Amino acid sequence: DGGITQSPKYLFRKEGQNVTLSCEQNLNHDAMYWYRQDPGQGLRLIYYSQIVNDFQKGDIAEGYSVSREKKESFPLTVTSAQKNPTAFYLCASAGTAKTYGYTFGSGTRLTVV
Amino acid sequence: AQTVTQSQPEMSVQEAETVTLSCTYDTSESDYYLFWYKQPPSRQMILVIRQEAYKQQNATENRFSVNFQKAAKSFSLKISDSQLGDAAMYFCAYRRAGGTSYGKLTFGQGTILTVHP
């Protein structure tokens, strides 16, 4: 079945450490997105990519980095510059049919220890 | 910039009754799409219903329907015959129809729906 796979489900980061969240899709979607979810703040866009080898900053890109070397993959790195990284991270993808919303992954819960 | 506002942080409903969740948005665009997503305790985001701004007819999906008021920039979700499985966080979302960032979804803050047996 087609879908989006995020891994790991839970991730723990030490202070000053970079960590990478994986997002893989087999839906042949062109666009992929990373959102951060905090309690009471809904989902906020970190980065998005509409084509391979190209990506744009979202509303809260500081302290994060991404790459899009393959259509299927859009990993997110949370760097040590991100001062408050504890949150739930959702990856999503979208095809060219604009009337449709996203397909979401199941998320990664990142905690700083 | 587009904004989406859900003014009800929490709502509750009795099983089998009807509840309406509110959403307003701000945009200067004339063509766009609106969505309601459901996030149950598993945290998997599920698309509930979508509306195209150029269609005057309100979207309906089984027990879920919307009241789309374009001039008022309002997009409420009505859940009829509420079931225990409807308990979740509900997000309203907006998406532009064109432009270089057409794919971006802007979300509201969410409404937690509790269903009482």
C-alpha cells in the first residue's frame, strides 16, 4: 500500500546534539512538507519542497535543515541551534491535484533529555 | 499572509447529537481550498472533508458537512449523529489554489472534541 513512513516514532536528543528525522513516501508525490505541532498552537510549517533538489523555508525554519535528493525522501535535521526542539513532528506529501489535502505520516515525538 | 482561526479550544457533545465546530480565515485570494482534518489520540491526521472556494454548494461526507460562507470567510464543520469515535482534535486548514507556494496548508489552532456516552 502507498503511504508515508516516518521514523523513528520516538527520539531523544541530548543538549547540543543534531538529530535527523526520516520521512519516506511511495505515493509518487512531488511535494513534501514538515510541520511541528505544539500544544495549543496547531501545526506550523518548518520547510517544504515542491521538487527534487529544491526546498523553501516555512514559518519556523530557524534551527532546522532539510534535503531533497530523491523524490521519495525528505529528511529533517534538528540542529543544536534549535533551542526548544521538544515537539511532535509531522511529515506530509501532496500530489498535483490541488483539490486534495495532504497525506500525513504518523509522526515523530522528539524530546530533549 | 493567510491566517486560520478556530475560536473554540474545546467542545463537547452527547453521543447521537449534533455539534458544530467553527473556523474563520483571512485571505485576499479568490480561489482556494479549505479542509477539516481529524487527529485522534493516535495522532494520525485524517482528512474529513474539503471545500473548493469557487463551489457554492457546501461539501458533505456522510455525517460530516460544512457551512461555507465565502463573504464572511467562515467554514464551520457540522457533525451529525455524533459517535464515540468522533472524539479527536479537529483542525481547519487553508490552501491557496495557485502561486509558487500553492501547496502550503495553513492550519488553525485546533478544537478538542469530547463525545459523552
